[in-house]
Amino acid sequence: MENQKIGRCAIPKPPPPVVGNVTHHSIQLFWDLENKLQRKGPQEQWLRYTIEEEDHKMHTYCIIYIGYGKQHVVEGLEPRTPYRYRLKVTNPAGEYAYSPSVSVSTTRQPMSGEDLHRAVSMNDEDGLLNVLQGGHINVDTPDKLGFSALMVAAQKGYTRLMKILVENGTDVNKKNGSGKDSLMLACFCGHLDIVKFLRANGASWEARDRGGCTAMHWAVDGGHCDVIAWMINDGCKVDVKDACLGWTPLMRVSAITGNKDVASLLISAGADVNVKDKDGKTPLMVAALNNHEDLVQLLLEKEADYSVTNEYGKCVLDMARVFNRQNVVALLEERIKRLHRKVSLPSTARS
């Protein structure tokens, strides 16, 4: 009904709603911008407006707004999706007129931190460049675990992505919630090319995580000798103690992996084989307690002092016996006997 009567007045066919701001999930609609439609007297005598949205599948319209306002924001829409709307004007007598429909599509969903991390996790160079070139995403946006994109790339060994992230201003010394940075993660995972790249772009050997561990602590946990050797040559310190237990990297090897090759590298670089932790334990004691026989043998060969006692006056042999480390006990006893024989021999025999 394009020409319904209101007394002596008619309801003209209204123009279609005017589209305002459009996002990926909302569309703003306006109508009667020139205030030509009736709005006099008490509200019950005003014209009532209805916005209807087309159901694309059923080819019917459903009401999404009804009232006396002159604008409405449709929300909860799907990105990059076409929608069609029409305006219905109704007078107090129930007579009405429809406008022509208007078509509008929502925009593409803006890039987010999830897109950034998805591209990095999939080693997708084009996807990463697409996200960063949009200019709306902070390159250091953390993921749900608190890792930056650079940290993820460092862990996974994605060298090309690392270069893209650095070129786009990422912070190479940024830390996650536990205080680890990208260099620590790369050292632990054994990605030497990335370790070199990070060092060349300002990553520091001096950084510590929340437990006081350096990149060297994490490198020895990973056990990658090529990385550790390069770190030593690059000036990374081998005898730094952590903040919790007072453990040096050599102590961590003694406690965790027992890796003889890693220990040899550290000792050759000057690691103290007789250093003590906060409880007075030495690497030899810790290696014995953890039953790392090969490492115990190495430490003894490198002049680790088996006579040192901890805060309770116990030496390494006492500890090995208490914890029933029989093979380690045998190694220690043989070492002690050998030294005693050496001491007891006449000087001419020793020469």
C-alpha cells in the first residue's frame, strides 16, 4: 500500500534505509533523515518504523527492529556476507507502506593476533606478510601461552619468518610469562642458525628468566653440542648460577641429563667442577645422586674433589652409599684406592 490515508494525509512510499557504518559484524541503518514523516503530538500518534531483514533461504522478511527511533544497528552478523533490508512505516490506524529494499555486505573480519600466530605456526610466509602489512596488528602480540610470534618461530626453527618479524620491528629480547626470551628457546631447541641470527640482531647472553637461568642453562638442557660450542666461542658465560638453587649449567647437566659431551664442553671452557650450590652440593655429588655414572667418571678425571662435604658434613661417597648408587660407589672407591696407592708409592717408583 503505497498511498495509505491518515485523515487528510497520505503515507508516501518511504525511501530505503540509508546505510551508515559497516563492519565485519554490524550494519548501521538510518531513515527519515530530513524529518519529513509525522512526529507530532503524543508518541502514540507518531508513525512507527519497522526494519525487516530478508531471509535469503526462505525469500521472506523478518522483523529485526520496531519502534519510533530513526536509526538502528544490526549486530551479530557474519563477515563478508550480503544482507538486504527494507523499511516499513505504520500509522496509528495500522495503515503502512514499505520502502524499496537496500542491499549491503559486511566487511572482511579484521586481522587479529590469532591470524598472526596461525601464520607463524604454519610457517606461512605469505600469510604472515599479509597480516603485518595490514598495519593493525602489533608484531609482538602474545598467544594464549604468552609467547610472541618471534618466540614461536625461534622454537620451531623458522628462519625466514624470523627475518620477516625482525624487519617488522619485533622485540628480540621480549620475554614470556616465565621470563624466557627467543634466544633461550632457540638454544634449548638447538637451532644454531637462529641463535646466530638473534645474536646478530641484539639478543643478549645476559638475560635471565624468572628462575635466574641464562640461555646457557637452557642450552645444556637441550643438549645440542654444536650450539653450546658456538655460544662459548661467542662469549656466553659458562659458570653463571641460577637464582633458585645456585646451579651453574654444569650443575644442571649433573642433575638433569648427565650428558658427558655437554659437560666436557663446559669444563673445557672453564666451568668449575667443584662449585657448590646453595645446599653445599658439588656437580660430583649431584651427578652421583642422579646415578649418572659416565658423568661421575668424567668429573673424577677432571679433578673433581670427592672429599668435599655438604652442609651436613657428608661427602659424595656417603651420599652414594645412602642412596644405594652401587656403581657410583664402586667408581668412587676405585678412585680413592688409586690415589692412595699413588700417594703410598716411594718417590722413585712414582717417577
